[in-house]
Amino acid sequence: MAVVTFDLPEPNHSAMPHYGYDPGTAVAIGGRLLAPGIPRHSGYGEIGEPGWRPPPVRVVRPGDRTARPIRRAVWSFWSVPYRRRRGRHWPSDFFHALSWILSFRLASRLFPTTALVTDDWGHELLADRLRLPFDDISLTLNGLAGQDPSWWAFGKLHAYREQHEPFLHIDNDVFLWPGFPAEGLDGEVVAQNPEHAPVRDAGYYRPSAVAAAIRSTGGFLPKEFSGYAGDAALCTGVVGGTAIPFLRRYADLAIRMVESAENQTAWQRLAPLEEYNLVVEQYLLGALCWGGGTTDVQCVFGSQHDSYRDDDRKFTHLIASAKSDLRYLAWLAERVRNHFPADFEIVRRVFGDQ
């Protein structure tokens, strides 16, 4: 494979209708920034409902600067779902490690403070073996030892809940390239983009199925969720903000929805549970932001459509099975090898050549 430079490319369930990301395909937001030459959509993308419009959000733009931007970047890694292969993952530990390196090294240039919320296994991998120098490391996810790993987003929710200052949580399959407008992030809630989530379950969120199952068993359902008549969620490839009490309350409600003893019968009826992570994490956040009072929501993109059209945000998110696309994997390895060679050699020593 030819050696590349770090000069990044410029912009050059049934018979019911299904809206949202097609569950049978991958989604690569800004994938061309990682792998130049791949067509803009490359067969990936969402199935849009005609006429749907996302709620208005404040979009961060290149060159935006604010007096008090978010300064703390947070990652989380609950290792149990990864080790048990719950959800869609990188095809090998080698590429999983490379994704952590690229995500951390790029974002650490943009945010003065970096933090990791993980468990003992995650600490051993990321801090001890890969030697990623996080400023703060929390091992609170050891407390999830008895939790069902089907809830792969649970570690993220616990990470949100334990933050005490403005933060941006970054998934390890998200890469914030040089030029990402981090200096412009100051929203009460910050997220990747609004996302279509029809209440009537014509998509992959299925909020009415969750609400019906919980109500029928007398379980706990947040009033904001129950009363939400909107059809938008918030994609949390990145998520955080400055409204810390609001964000901690959101995470607490989401965790209670999963953990409450009175909800377990409902979750058993809905199993398998992997597909409901987005309802608890992303749909509930949308309900809290848009179902009641006005919340200042700032996003990287104003809609799913914009996330495919715009390259100027310098933002890549390899969602779902995009992490198994050989074109992205080849360029991921090349980027880390060329620009973070010491890290690449550590990965080779730990996991061998691929």
C-alpha cells in the first residue's frame, strides 16, 4: 500500500415502511476523510421518510469559537460486551486497538483534558498495554459485572452520569481530524446529529414497542419518554455538553429504565435486547431535549443528510459494520502506522501483524 501523508482530503421488521439507517448496511459518516477515494455514499446511508424534517439545532461550523468551549474529552470502555462479541465490532483486536489510538491521539490535540471510564480489563488494554496517556481514569465500570452485556451502551451511560464538568464523550470509532471545530462547542447538550425515530416503530428505534411492554407490566417509564410525541432522537457518536445536571439526570433515567426490577419482565418480552440500546440512550435524550422545555442543542451536523454531504466538519464515524469494511481498515492501519508509528509498533507487538 502506498504511503499517505497527513494532509487530509478537502471536500471534492416486517412489511411496514422502514426509516432510519438500513440495518443491513454499514454507515460511514465522513468516511472519505479516513479513506480518500471511497465514493461519498459508497452504498451506505439512511432510508429517509419523505417530508420528514429534523428539529432545529445549533450547528457548529468551521472556525467557530466560543468564550468557554468544552475542554474535557471522555471515552468509555465497558469491556464485557466487547469480549462477548455483543453488537457489531471491529473484526479483530488489532483493528480495535488501532481505532482507540487514532480516536484518542487526534482528539487529545483538540481537548486539554482526556478521561477514560472503564473496568480493570479495559485499563489493562488501553493504559497498560497500549500506553494511552489519559489524564484521568475511572474504574467504576467494574460495578457492571452482573449486568447483561446485551446493553452495550450501558458503560457510556455510566460515564455520562459521573461527569462533573462540561465534557464531550467520544466513541472510539469516531475520529476528530485536524480542523474539527472543538473551540466552538459550548451547547447545553452537544451531539452528533438529530436522527429520525418515528414513534410508530417504522424504523430501528421502536419506542412504542418499549413503551407498550413497560406499561403492560407496570414498569418504570420516564414521563418525558411516555409523553414525547416527537420523532427525533440524537445520535451519540459524540455527546456531552455544559448542562451537567441535565446530562446526569438523563443518564440516571436511562440507567433506571434498564436496571429497574419492575422493568425486567418487559425486557424479557422484548429480547433480544441489543437493538433497544438506541431507544434507551438516543431516543430518551431526544425526548428530554425536545419533549418539554427548550434545551440548547448543538450538533456537529444538522441532520443525517447533512452528515453525508458535509466534509468540512473534519469528522468521521464508522457506525456498525462499517468497522468491518476492508477499505476503511486498510487506511486505518496506514494512518496510524504513518503518523503514530510508536503506537503502531506497540499494537504489532501486542497483537501481531494482520
